Amino acid sequence: MSHRDHGADGWESADFPITCESCFGDNPYMRMTRADYDKECKICSRPFTAFRWRPGRNARFKKTEICQTCSKLKNVCQVCLLDLGFGLPVQVRDSALNINSHYSVPMSHVNREYFADEHDPKTRAGLDYESSFGKMQPNDTILKLQRRTPSYEKNRPKICSFYTIGQCKRGAECSFRHEMPETGELSHQNIRDRYYSVNDPVAMKLLRKAGEMGTLEPPEDESIKTLYVGGLNSRIFEQDIHDHFYAYGEMESIRVMAEDGKYDQSGSNQQQQGSIAHTGLISQQQNQHSQMQQYYMQPPPPNEYSHYPSMDTQRMGAAFSTQESDGSSTSENNRAYSSYSYPMPPHQPCY
């Protein structure tokens, strides 16, 4: 029987997957299974170590789809193939940062295998040629479209195919979703198209959304140097604003109007929103704010009786209040104060 060296063949062996926060899930007690050389990468067609886990209670099982070499070359997640830093498709990231990574990875079978073998040592050492993704500064388009919080909706179970034809007999016990599938351009998604940033419907939708967003042009009059910053609360001071904007240039003065920056009534709030939207700077849909209120919750009252003897403060020599039995003999001033005494230790018999 011939012996085969998987390392010499370029097969990948890893201890942990490269995934984004959304695919990893919010379950801190997750169980992950690992299978060496169990799947074939859908990009380079080479065997790699596959991982499988369930990100949440009501989520479906997730598994890695591409190898770590292809993931590091594009800086994408092994499961959803979205950018690890911004949570955006590759086509949106490359278009916003002016990166031409369409031809960085070959598309033919022989060239893909040769390209992956050449870059395996570099990616394992952290010297891949696409490591500049983490060093590039995001522009305004990236900051508007990036996902700042993880989205766990894509971890939901898939739609039950028997329910769509009306033949599902499991009912509430079915582990799949009982919903009708949505039809449209987003229903035709492909892993290769997303990786090579070609004809990705999700990316095209985000790019159209970015084109519809309005941009604020600097005024032609260069003497205008006043910048308004809103949405501040009492916890932000002048020094915080100075430290944040100091990197963009020198500032002549900072003026904080705490009382003028908040509305007295909700009606004035709506009027200000309408005036801002009427000028054309911000659309009416993006300028909806509700009146906010702050509440202070009192701490819960202490329990009347301690659950354990060790929790009883009176048995540890602490002061406790004594109630006067005779209310007629004490005055109103003395009633406002309670007397404190220390309990005496129990008498121990002598032997």
C-alpha cells in the first residue's frame, strides 16, 4: 500500500477557521467539529480541513466553503465570503477602494492549482500579497455601507422545500422555515461570482444604494470654516472634540451649546427635521428621530429575610435598628432617627 504525503500534495491542515463575527454566532458554548481533508475548496478545488458548527439555538449548521489560502488572498470569510474588516462583498470593497483584484486569482483549473501552491508558504507565514487590505484607510463609501454590528439573520434555517409545494407534514416540528421564497435578483447568488467580484447581485444592490446617497460638497467660499457637530450629550467635553478633530488640522475655537442643542418639545424636533430635509442636504427618510428620555431606575429593596445564615449581617456584628414599642413616649424628632446596637454573642457554658 502506497503512502501519500498530504503536506507534499499541498493539502491544507488548520486548527481553527477564518470566519466573521456573524457566521461565528453569539453562542459562547458552541461545539465545533473538525474533519481533515474532508471537503474540496470551491475556488481552487483542493482538499482542505473543513469545520462545522451551529452558531445559535435557532440557527442552521454552518460549514467552511473555501480553503484558508483563498480566504487570505481576498481577506474574506470562509463561509459567507464577505470582507472580514467591513462585512461587504468583494466587488463593493474593490470598487470603493479602487482595487483591481479580479485577475489576482486565476480562473482556470491548472493555473489555480499552481497559483495556490506558490502562495501557500506566503499565506502560512503571513506574507500574502493581499495583506494590504488591513492597512488601507476606508473612504466615505466604505464608512456608509460597512456593517458595524453582526447580522445573525443569515444564520436562520433554510426554507422547507416541501412547504413550498404544500406537502410538509412535520408542522411545528419541522427544522426548516415555513416561508415562501423571495423571487428577484437576490435569489441567484453564486460563490464563485462573489469571490471573483463578477455579477454579484448583493454587490450591485449596495453599489446602487451608494450612488443614490447624497454627498456634501465643500463651499466655494473658503472663508467659511465653521463645522457643526450634532448628536452630542453631556458626557462629551470640549477636550474630547479637540482630540478627535486635531488630526485634520488646527482649530481656532470650540463652542459647545449644551442647552441649545436639545429640543424642548417633540414638535420643535419635527420642525427642525423638516427644515433640514427641505434644504436637500439629507433625505427625509434618513432624518427620522424620536424624542428620547432618560430614566433612572432605583436599586431593588433588600430582602426581608436572608436566605442563608452567612448572608445575615446581624450575625456578623453589624449594626441593626431597633423599633421602639412605646410610640407615645418618644417625640417626633426622635422618631426620625433609629437607634443602633450591637448584638451580644451567645453565652457559652463553662466546663
